[in-house]
Amino acid sequence: MKERLLALRPIVLRVIGYPLFFLFFFLVFLYATFPWDRLREAIVAAAEAPRMSPSGRATPSNMELAIGSLSPTFFPGVEARDVRVTLLPQRSTERPVSMSIDKLRLHISLFALLAQRASLSFSMLGMGGSVEGSASIALGTPATPRISPLRAFEVTLDNVRLGQVAPLVSMVGLPLGGNLSGTITVNIPEGDVAQTEGTMRLTTDRLTVGDGRAQFQIPHFGGVTIEQIRAGRLEANADIRRGVVQFTRVGAHSEEFDLQIDGRINLRPNFADSALNLGLRFRLTDVYRAKSEQAGRIMSVMDMAPDLRRARRPDGLFAFRCSGTFERSINCPPDASASAPTPGAAMPPGFSP
């Protein structure tokens, strides 16, 4: 038996070994000589190209992308360095917001590709911290009103500077400070968005809002320079059940500021089409009023601005109801009718009496 196997070894080597040897080095050659600069240009062009809305109308991306270099990393993977993303203003009163990524690595599993699935892992250094995560995407599955190609997603953030997360800064409209950490996990069984499950646990330490120079546009009033607000520790917790993100606790409390958000997001295969319905309540305290002359003027403006006057509740909180989608504008009209605590009742978590 042993002699027979020894006799077959040269045949096996010729039939299987040599082709595999050739294929391996051929792939390595292609990988090493791939036109990475052209791929970098293609990625930038795709990111900045106009988006097609569901109605077939082209809309600007309102984004600029710059990639310093693109190169191969551990097979199969790619590494991008000196990445800069700039969100362009959509109104004359807004400013461009940028975020910088020092190094971004992306790896893909070859074995998952055999099952028509892209299993990705990524890591990022930049924005003052690090981000790691993974995603699973079904190939050849176009998005429909119910089915998403995404099957799973997980991301962990560690000490990311909130002020460098461009989408958040653009949404708030003021410079932000603080370090963001936490995890987000999402599972979409068979791509059915209505069955999505997951969790979000995020915290921001030493949150600040404004910088004493940037102006915030108050509807029907105009721009107001905001003295920096020290908001303390922000917690943002949410549970995802059957395609609905339910915010269980989103709030911050400090001697200068109180904030609480509740509500839900109904997820859609295209996340930008997800429907948002949130209640927002906040107030600035007397400690903030006495902080500086500028802070005192802001408090006086809040007493005069029409929308803020309509939003003020009997307990002194300003309440708004935000609704819309991420693709279209999100409207936040005053919601002073929101339930206010009765005298002597406990304040919601995150608030001081």
C-alpha cells in the first residue's frame, strides 16, 4: 500500500500541486500589481457622484472625499491612509464639516464568497480614537421595500472625538466636544428588515456643545452665538426589536444643561429612508445663565424667540417633536403639549428637580 501511494505522488503533484502553485502566485502577482491608484479614483468618483432618489431624480451627494493612498494589506485586504470626508453645507448659513481618518483597513473572507456572501472586517484609526467592526452582506440580493442585502453589522468605538464625527456635527449644527465610546450590533435574519434585532450602547464623556464663536440658527429669529455648554456625560441606549429602534435612555445632565430624548426609528432597507419620530426636551440652567454675559444673552433670546416660547413647558423644559427621514429634511416643531411632570413628581432619568 505504501509503495502504491509513493507511486501516485508524482501524478498528484502534477495534476493538483503544480496548478495550485501556479494559481497562488498568479493571484499574488495580480494582487501586488493591481492599479490601486485607479481604484482610489473610482472610489472617490462614486462617493461624490449624484444620488438617485426612489423617484428617479438625481440629487447631489453634498460630500467631498479625499484618499491620500490606497494599497494592499494582508491578503485579501486593502488599506487606505489619510482619508478626509467633508460634508458640504446645504444652506447658506451652514459650514462644511470634515472628519479625518489616519488609517482604514478592510479585509474580506474568501470562504464566505463561496457561499455568495461578503464577510467583511474593518478597523480604523482616526478622529482621536479607534473603530473596529464587521459586516455580512448577501451578494446578488438587490434591496427591495422589505429585503436588505445586509445580514449583520457590529461596530465598537473607543474614545472617538465627537466633534470629528461629521454627520453628528452637521445634524446638530454646532461644534461638539467629548469622547464617544460603545457598541452597536444589528442582525437582519435573511435580510428581512421587519425582523431586525440588535442593541446600541453609547456614551460620551465630557460632552460640550458650541464653542463661543459658532452661531446656531433659530427658526423665525436668526443666528445666535452659543457660549460653550458643558453638558456632562451623555448616554444613548436603544434596543432594536422587529425592525424598530426604540430609544430606552438618551440623556445628559450637568449643572449647566439637561437633555432627554425618547422615541423610535422604523428601519427601512435603505437606512436613509428610515422614518424617525423623536421627542426632544432640554433646558439651560441658572448656572449657565451666570456663566458669562454672552450666556445671559442667549437665555434672554430663548425667552423672546417665537418657536422657543411655544416650546416651553410649565416645568421650564423646551420640548420639540422631530419627525421625517434621513434622506429628506427632519422637522422639529415645538411640542409644549408634551406631558410635563406634576408638581412634586420625580423628574425623568437624567434630569435634576
